[in-house]
Amino acid sequence: MTTIREEMWKFKGILFNFAVSDLKIRYKNSVLGIIWSLVEPLLMLGVLFFVFSTMFKFEIENFPIYLLLGIICYNFFKNGTTFALNSLTNRSSLMTQIYFPRAIPGLSSGVTAAIMLLLELVVLGIFMVALEYTPPITILVLPLILALEFLLVLGMALPLSVLNVKFKDTEFIWMVVVHAGFFLTPIFYQFDMLPDYVQSVLQFSPVVQVVTMAHHVVLYGILPSVNSVLYAVGSTSIIVIIGYLIFRRYQVRIVEEI
């Protein structure tokens, strides 16, 4: 692991250049450009707020903020991992011309998602001001929670980048996973609304833990419990280790595979 950290630091300029260029390419030729990264969560908020406040009538305190925060947290995970799927194939011609660590395209996808996250958090702040909502002091813990999610995104991005080169079905399978994950994550409902047997399974999901902890510190002034932190850190660490091992196994012949 020390070697990969040293390589990332050595090639940090390329990493951030990739991240910024990916962001520019994503919104190239669009009228609104990068503003879409702000509009997208708001559009999703509008649709879900209409459905769950008029049809299902969920009684959740500060529901608009609850919903937007959940969307933003899940978008971070979704964007970082889905961007990584084609990160290597999109750089295939460049990889044959110059050398850079094969981890950089996948990791830059996480950085791109992090940049989008920061923009979306600005929207969240404006939303809170507009609704005259004053968050509790525990909101200061939110950056730590999002840092843990960033580590999770990077841990997933590395294996997804190489697996999608080796196995073309990876992209289609992962898209099903992220769409299913949206409904299995407490974004528009509260975790304790689920049956006990479902909670006992989903509590091991780091994404579920991140979103739940974010809701608690931003809306309810509740610090994460020891169990929540242990579940989130433990499951994230396992995913990062397994992801790195998968990446290390398949990265060797990646140029030939592309």
C-alpha cells in the first residue's frame, strides 16, 4: 500500500488533471454546463418530495432537507463508482503513449465525484437558508462522515475500473446494483421504518451507515453511535482491502486487455 501512495503523490498532477477534464467532458456541449451538477439533485428532490409528501405522506421532520441530504450522499457514491467503470477504457490511447499508474483513472473518478459533491453541498446550504433551518452543532462531524464515504468510493472505483475491462458485463451489473441501492438506502424514509430483519442486514452496508449518520448529525443533533462507526469503518475497510487486491490482480495486463 505504501508503494501506491507514493506513486499517487508523484503523479498527483495527472490525477487532478484527469478529474477536472472528466468533469469538463461530462458537461461538454450542454447549455447549462457544470450547473447540471446543481440542478440534478434538485430535480430529483422535486420528484421524490412530490411523491412521498403527497402520495405516501411520510412524517419525517424537515423532510425536504432530509431528502436532499440523502440524495447528495448517495449521488456521491453513485457518481464516483459509475464514472470509474469506463475510466480505463477512456484513457486507453493515452496509456499506450505515456506511463502513469493504472490506479489513477479510477481514483480520479472519485475526485471528480468529490468536486461534484462540494457543489451539491453548496446547494444544500442555500436550501437550509431558504427554509430558515439552523443545523445543530453536530453538523461539524459531517465532513468526517463524507471523508469515510470518499474512502469507500475510492475502494470501489479501483476494482470496478479493471473489472469492467476484463468483464464487460460489470457495467450492466453495477448499474442494477446502484439503482437497487437507492431504494435500499434510507434516502426518502427512515432506517427504523424497515422491518427488524431487514435492518439487521442493511446495517452492514457502509452507504446505509453514511446516509443515516449524515441525517443524524445534520438534522437531529445526534452523534453517530459506537456501533454505527464500527460497522461503517469496518465494512469500508474490508471493501477497500478487497478492492485493492482485485485491482492489483487484474491491472498487470490491463493495456493488452483494452
